[in-house]
Amino acid sequence: MTVTVNVADGVAHVLIDNPPVNALSRAVREGLLRAVAQTDADPDVRAVVLRCAGRTFVAGADVREFDAPPVAPHLPDVIAVVEDADKPWLALIHGNALGGGMELALGCRWRLAVAGSKLGFPEVNLGLIPGAGGTVRTPRLTGIEAAVDLATSGKPVSASKAAELGLIDAVIDDEDAIAAAMRWLDQALDAPLPLPTSQRPVIPIEEAALDAAEARLRKSARGAAAPGMALSSLRNATTATLGAAMAFEREIFLERRASAEAAALRAVFMAERAASKPADLKGVSPRPFARVGIIGGGTMGAGIAVAMLNAGLSVQMVERDAALAERGRSNVEGLYTATVARGRMNDAQMQAHLARFSVGDSYDALAGGDLVIEGVFEDLKVKREVFARLVEVCPPETILATNTSYLDPEAIFEGLAGPDRFLGLHFFSPAHVMKLLEIVPTAATAPEVLATAFALAKQAGKMPVRTGICDGFIGNRILKGMRLQAERLILAGCAPAEVDGALRGFGLAMGPFEVQDLAGLDIAAYQRQAARERGQEAFAPIADLLVAAGRLGRKTGAGWYDYVNGSPQPGLPEAVNGAILAARDSSQASCRSWTPEEIVEAVLFPMVNEAARIVSEGIANSPVDIDLVEIHGYGFPRHRGGPVCYARQLGLKTVIARLEALHDAGLSDAPCDELRSWASASATPSPKNNNEN
């Protein structure tokens, strides 16, 4: 039985046991209805305590039902029955109370949470809004302003914060939570019963405050519709009757369930769940990795060190000499100082992390490490020298990894002893912030070494994606194509600000030229030069002219844009205009005006074409891997599902037709065979989801 009832001393204990996260499956919903009927009919029951087995309270809907037909009883009806029960219910929360679980708790007269619990409404992260009274009941407890943040951000709050907001009645100690809850309930039953949550009034709020919240959401949502729809439901709940407010919320919820945005976000959610558990590594045990060495203390090395320290690991950093070692220490300490200054860590926590950090200038300090990650300059000779030294000092069981972003790991490790312990771990800058980790095995990498890389990613909170070996792996290979398309558009008549603005409007955090200015145009110029030395084409005629003129981006106060005190200035700089005109004259390009939609297509559709090539070459195992790379490493809007998911929703035949037109105009490659194969295999769009829960 997923829901059981036991009565002791006048209190019925309703236990949900539906591992792993006590999701609100059909069986649970039916069990709750039976529990209400049973406890209401029992004259010995004074009150009901609702709790869950295992590690958490109800953590939301059952994802296995997402694509199933709607089946009664529906969650809003179940919660209404709980709220209207003759015997008052108390929700005893531990672990997480999220989504429908939080809504179920709101239907109880009282809510207690064990210290350390997390509570909230993550529905907007799946393109939804709370659909079982979350936007109607929450403002009756917390006030509308707090409810707006809870329902539109998708971020949970701690038990202590929930108590401060009024979302729960009290926080209890977790050593004997049931006994503590019973003592609290005994006192509560001696007082008048509180009104059911839905019968409490909503605290009035000025319309201007809601208007301001709406303006903030338009900016932060980056085109995602769900946060704004959650706000609409909350706004409606401040004036509508209870029945009307519940109906309005449910209507929006069902509309969102059937939306392309929700389908895309569900796809991302499922892909993320699967990413850390590759099927071919099932049963393969990772090696221990408590002690990590880092070679290099620059921006990347320091970021990797902080990421490892944040994962609870011990870190030994090694640099070439004492002065550089001290610089590496300063870089790591600086990242932590900035974290403390932003309020994301206190000083004691920082010191605890730094206590596990050592730095020096001798490779001998790495002899006891479980894993060493090289993060030095992108030069094949330099990297080979580093690994030759590591092979000398590290025992055979130590895993050795390169953080190269473009070079061939096979070439880096060629001829070195113990080839089964080598692989690539490509972190993204800033490494302590960015979630993506490209895992790059060589032909000789041992399965347990690969499994260790995935285990490391999980412990460090990274999103692991396995990639084969090619120039730039998955992410930077597609980035190269994106930059190529951006410059082609400039040659074809666009201004940099038009391209950046169109892609920001689509949902990217920054446009390609803004990103280049932030990173430094010299970084990409170095990569292009290295590619040309390898005999590869590197098309960037305008960027090359800007670098030659010393316009390297924000750090020089001038790149694609001019900067004053770090802020970009409006208008097209004269020097940039000159470089554009020179490049257009050299290429004899024809110019025209472009709409934002055309700009987005001209940049994104060739990215999809390149994604298909990457899959066909076996560099990526599936299109889903490419979507994860773009979302977690390059700022692709999550609510679009990634470039391949977005293209599938538009229709791959439409994408191919547009690519053919761009190719005819000399503005992209022709659609590849793999992309045409995808289109043939998906004659109809992905099915919409109309399931209710």
C-alpha cells in the first residue's frame, strides 16, 4: 500500500510510501482519499498527521505519468477533500516539499517542517505553474509579495525561511521529529482551529508592486512564459473569488502542460536525470577521488580548484615557481572572498574550504593524489611536458586529466605509460560557476576511470556530457560555427548590435559579439591562428581586423563595442564600421536588411546542422547531449530545450528549407545527410502532453 493509516492516542498517522521521492501518483491520490474517509469515520481520531517514508516528503508529481492520459482523482480535488476533512490534518515535512507536495501541505490546517527541509514551487522550471491551489493558497499565508517570489522563481526556501514567511507554522528538530510534532499538535488542539488556508483573506497589495514584479520577470525570464503566467494567476487570486481563482489557475496549468515550452523543459529535465548515469557504465565502480591535484593557478586552474573544494575534496595546486604558486593561492582566495562578499558563504565556511587547499611549486606534492587535472596554456608541447612529469611522480592508480578545450587528448598523451588512466575533463570558465563538464575519453581510457569522471561531476554539481575527440569537442565546435554565422551576417548587412539584440530577444543571455568582447577577442584569435597552423579554415575577417587594431574587447575598452567604465556605448564605433566595410569590400558581399527572426534562423539553424554532423560522426552519442552542452555551457535558453529540441518543435523540414535558402545565398553550408535523416524519421511534431495530475 502506498498510503497507510495507523491510529495511536487519538491521532491518525497517514504515511505515504512511494519511493524514491513519494511522488503523487494515481495510487497515492486514491490512497489519500481513502485516508480522509477512514479518519473522518473513526470517532477515536481527533487529528491526522500526514508524513512520508524515506528521505523526503512529497517532492512533486510522478514523472512517469507526464505523458499518460489524465486519470482521476486529480490533485486539486484530493487537496480540497483533505482541506475540508472533518478531522484537522497536520503536514509533517522532512526533506523536500515541492510542487504538488507543497500544495498538499497547504491543504492541511498546520504545517511543520524538520530543520534542513526545503519547500517551494519548482513548476516554472518545467514550463508550468502550480496547478492545485499553489497560487491561490500561498498568498493567504505569506502575502502576495512572498508568494510571487516563491511561484515565479522556482527556487525552494529553507524551513527557517518558510516559517519566517508564514508558509509553515514552525520548524522542529530532526532528532525525534514525530515526538516533537505530537507535542506541538497537543498544544495546537487546545487552541481554536485555524481557518482552512483557502478561507483566509489575501493581504491587499498595491497594483504598482505587481506591475514592478511583472517588469522584473519580463527581464529575468528571457522569453520563458511560465513565470509570467504564474504571476497572472497570483494577481487574479488577489481579487477573484476562491472558486474563480482555482478555476483560473487550473486553466492556465492545463494550457501550460500542453505548451511547447513545457515539452522542451520536460525533455531537458529527463535528459539531465539520465546524464550522470550512462547505461554502458552500469555496474562499473569509480575509483576514489578524495585528493585532487591541479596544475596551473591561473583563471581556469583557480576556478577548477574552487569547484573541487566546494565538492568537499582536498586540493593540491602546483605552479612553475614560487611566485606563480603564490599568485594561484591569491586567485583561489579571491574567488572565495568574492563569494563571501555576495553573501553566498560566510567567513567560517570559506576558511573551512581553504583549510583543504595547498599550493606549491613541486610536482612531488602530487604523488599522493587520486586525480590530477592539468589546466595550463593551450599548447601541445607544454601539455605533453606536464604529463611526462606527472607520469614520473604519480603512482599508476592516479587518474590524469587534461582540461584542453581544443587539442587532441590522444596527441597529448601519446606514448606515455599507463594510457588507460588518461582522459579529458573540459571545464568551462568560470569553472566554479559553470555547470557543464565535457568528459573526453581516449580509445584507451579504462571504464572505471570514465566512471570516476562521472562520479566527480555528480559530486561537484556539474552536468556531465561525454564527447568524442574533434577540434573543439561538442561545445566549442558549435561555438565556432555560431561565430562564423554571426560574422557572415555582418558581411550581409547586419550591425553587431542587431545580431546581439535578436539573439537576446530569443533568450540567450548575451549575443555572440557581446560574448567575444567579454572573453577577449585575442582568445579566439589565438585559437584561429592555431587552427590555421593545423591546416584548418578559420573564417573571421572582421574580428581579425579588430584584433590587429588592438580592439580586444572590454579589457582594452574597445572591441566590437566601445566601453566607458566597463559599460558598452551605443552606436557603431567608427573603427568597427571601417573594419566591416573593408571586409565587405574584400568579400564582395551583398547586403540587405534583416528581421530579428531571420537573424535568429541564420545563426541557430546552421548550429543544428552542425549538431547533426557531430552526431553522425559519433562525437556526441545523441542530439540530447548537444542540447545539454548548449544549455549548460553556452547560455542557450533552457525553455527552448536546446537547439535540436527547438528545431524539432519548429519542424525539421522547415529548418532544412531555410538552410537551403541560406546556402543558396552563400550564408551557410547545405543541410547534411544526417539532418535530412532526422527530418525523415520525424514526420510529425513531438506529441503534446495533456495529462492532469
